[in-house]
Amino acid sequence: MQNIQEPAAPRHPAASPGYVLPQQEQAVHGEPGELFDWALIGSYAKFVFHSIWRHKLQFLLVWGGIIGFSAGLLFVLPKTYQVKTTLQAQRNQVMASLSNPGRAVPIDADAPTRLAAETVQRYDNLLALIQQTELIKDWPLRRAPILKLKDFIWRHAFKPPTPQEQTENFIYYLQNRLWVVTGEGTVTIGIEFPDPQLAYRLVDTALQNFLEARHAADVSSIAEAITLLEGRAEQAHQALASSLQQLQAAREARAPRPAKRASRSAVESRAPTALDQEATRLLVAVQSKRRAIADLEEFRRRRITELQTRLQEQRASYSASHPSVLDTEQSLEAVRHESPQLAVLRRELASLEADLKKTGVSDPSAREVGRATPVVFQAEHLGSIDPREDDDPQIGYLRDQVRFALSTYNSFLDRIEGARLELDSARAAFKYRYTIITPVQRPRGPIKPKVPMVIAASLIAGLALAVMSTTLKDLHSRKLLENWQVERQLKLPLIAEVRSK
């Protein structure tokens, strides 16, 4: 019986050995043995690019909307500006201990950066900053729109704070925003604030107040020490006059002839009416405060003169609306306000004058203390008027007392003269002791948020979201829009493509 074989089923050409897939089918299946199907990745990339071209309007709207939204946020949201200044502080080489010149001064006692942060951030200094810069009045003028909306809602939803509460809130706010950093001989005062103009004024005023505080601590302390030394010299002067009176009384008792009486000395004739100890102390304190006030006022006058000179030079070169001119005008206006140091000194002076009046001294200016001058005695004041005085031990003792009182009085005069020379040296060296390295300048832009970074991020994010939106729209339509989609879905090569006109 003959076997009849059934004809073999036709095979796909790809099953034949040596057959090469068409280019379209290779694009679908990819080259064998490759880790990544680069053809498929390229097809997806073309699909994304073609989806942008198919939905150009949507792409532009999404991209432009993201950029516009970011720009709107930059306009609406608050910004933070940073303003700072740095000054170099050198140690005072002429400062010495007036009470005991031989005593060594501690290393940190004269450190120019010592207690800088405490001086700037002190409660009364912050209160003076608020008053000098009119912070409460100018605070709402340049607020961000979203913060203005918040203030409007807060004002209508809650009870408005009292002026005292408002001041306390701003003091607390400045304590967190105003900062001071001390380095190796440098002091940096800065602030991070939402208003660039107010930030400039606050730092500039804080710098001036710090310089005045250091001036009061360095220069005015020497003036106060001079006043104390003059008070001690006044007491030594009275002791000298008393010793001389006792010596003359002893001489008159020994030889009570009118012709032999010693003439009244210059010390006794000009000795002031004695004051009690409390009145003398108060009078010395009043004179000390007055000298400190006069010294600070002189320092402010020099500062005002410097700013006025600078303003005239700037007006000769720039217009009236130039930022440098405006900054100098604001600095000049801030200096003209009374500093916290002057306010404290005036309050202390008023209290001391009130206490002094209770002791019976109605006019402190008429009872100056310590206007001492060197005393020169004639020979008969310390020498022997009668040769027999040398045999009297009492007169010898009284003459030794006069010599000791005279030596004490002249020693105080020497120390006063040395302190005055030191005061003149400290005044002359103060402007060289504190040198402004980085002056206060208006900020060029906010530090938060950083506008260039926000714009760059919005461009990149907008581009990514726009591409994603057009791609997702084509994918969500579930339509075969590309040739490779047909070949991939049907597993057949594409033979021809008919385009509609």
C-alpha cells in the first residue's frame, strides 16, 4: 500500500534560514541580543515630539500657564531681603585705669567687640530703632499683596492690638530678625526683612546707635572718671584748707600778736562753702552726666556735619532721586533723632537733679565741683615764722599735715591732667578705632525666594508638564497615531500608508 504524504503547511518567510526581516518589522521587534530596544525608545520619542506638534496650542497654554503662575506667586508672596554692614574695631591703646594706673587691665575688659550683640539687641535700643525709623507707620506701605489680604482679614476678624501691644510685637519681631556677629576684630550687623527700604534704615540706624553706645562707653567713661577725680580733688582741697587753718590757729595761739598773724592763704580765701557728703556726691554725678551728654551731642554734631558734606557732594554729581542721595538723606534724618544713649542719660540727669534739689542745692551749675588749680604757698605758710616753733611738736605735726594735704591735692591735679590728655587722645582716636569696612547698601534683590532659580525651575517644570499633557492626551484617546503602533498592536509589517489631503 502506497503511503500518501500530506503537503506541508506553508511556513512564514521568517522561518526560512537566512531570511532577514523587513525594516519595519525589525523596528518593531528590535535587534536580538541587545539590552535596550533602542528602536522602540526612538519610536516613543518621536511619538512625544509628534504629540507636541499635534497639540501646539495646548502645549503653549500649559507651558505659559506654569510660567505665569510662578511669576504671579513671585509677585504675591512676601520676599526676604538681607542688609548688613561690617565694621572693624581695634583695641583702644590709650585706655588705662584712672583709679589705679599701676593695675593691669584684663584682656577682654577693653575688647571693642565685647557685648556688641547685647548692645544692639537691647530692649531700649530696639524701642529707639522703632521710633527713629518710624517702623510702625511705614510697615503697611510696602507689604506683599497676600500679606495685605491677611492683614485685612485679621483686622476684621480679631480685635486690633493696642499701641503698646503693637510696639511689643515689633520689638519681638526685631529680636528675631536683627542679628549681630562678632569676629576677630570685626562686628557685622544685619537684618532679614520683607521691606528693603526699611531694612536699610534699620541697619543704618542700628550702626549709628552702636557707634554712639561705644563712644559713650569709651570716651564718656573717661569724662566721668575726670569728674570723679575732680570731686576727690575738691575734697583734698578742703582738707588742705582745713589743715592750713589749724596750723595758723596754733601759731596764733602761740604768738597772739596781731602784727605777727599770718595772712589768709589763697586756699582759705577761695575755699567754697562746705557741702555735706551726699550733696557732693550728687553734684559730682550731675556734672558727670552733663559732660557725657555734651560729649555725645558733640559726636552727633560731627556725624551730622559729615553726612551733610557727603550729601552736598552727591547732589553735585547725581540727581535728587538717585538711590545714593536718598540713602544719605535717610541716614541724616535718622541721626537727627535722639539716640537711646542720650535718652537714658537725660533721664538719669533729671533724676539726679531732682535728688540734688532736695539737699538744698537749687542751682547745680552755680556749685561746680573740682575746678581745681595748683596751689603755691609762700614761705611763711610752711616755714617757721618764729624760730622757737621748731621746738613745738604740735606745730611740727600740723606742718607735716599741711605738706601731706598739699601733696595729695597736687597728686589729684596730676591725675586729672593725665586723664584730660587721655580723653583728648580717645576722642581723636575713636574715628580710627571703628572703621566701616562694608557700608550699608540697598539690597539688589531678595534672598528668598531667589528669582532666577524660580524662573529657571518654572521654565523646566512648565516644559515637562506641557509635554506630559500633550502625550497623555494622545495616549488617552486610544487611537493608533503612529506607524509603529499599528505594527506593534497587529504584529504585522505596514505595507503602505495612505495620507488624506
